[in-house]
Amino acid sequence: MRILGIVWMMVCLLAAPGFADSGFKEGAKSLGKEIKEGAKETGKSIKEGTQEIGKGFKEKGKETGQAIKKGAQETGAAIKEGAQEAGKDAQKQGRTVGEWFRDTGTKTGAAFRGMGRDIRDFFTGD
């Protein structure tokens, strides 16, 4: 179909060169102007579209950054709170262990002292 259109156009150009030249030139000029104007409009709309897309990315980037920052702050606060609780528990446990050692040491010392007296009494006969 395209080939037929090209052949027909060539026949018309050869048959009436003066008519074809003026009409063809005018048509080509108007077509060129329309293409040029369409290209300008397309360029403007593309530019505006990319600017809007850029603004959207920028806004979403800010929102995402703020969400990450907030999440990090909450996580940091939770870690700090957990560490404080763990420290308090360890301190309590340390006191408990310390008390156990103290009590055990006292009882062990008393047992050795008692055993020492018993051994002395056994050997001395008192």
C-alpha cells in the first residue's frame, strides 16, 4: 500500500511539475511548521512532567528520610531502655550473688572454726 502511494506521488510529480512543486512545497512547509510546533509542545510537556516527577521523588525522599530517622530514634530509645533494665537486673543479681557468697563464707568460716576447736579438743583432751 505504501509503495502504491509513493508510486502515485511520483507519477503526479512527473505529470505536473509546476503544480506539484508549489503544492508540495506549501504542504511540506506547513507540515514542517506543525512538526516543529508539536515538537516544542512535546518538549515543554516533557520538561514539566519531569519537573513534577522530580518534585514527587524529592517529597517522597524527605518522607522516607523522616520515617527512617523516627524509626532509628525509637529503636535507640528501646535499646537504651532495655540496657538500663538489664543493668538494674544485673546489679540486683550481683547483690544477690554477693550476699550468697558472704553468707556461704560466714557459714564456711564458722564451720572451720568449729572443726578447729573440735580437733584441738580431741588432741588436747579437753
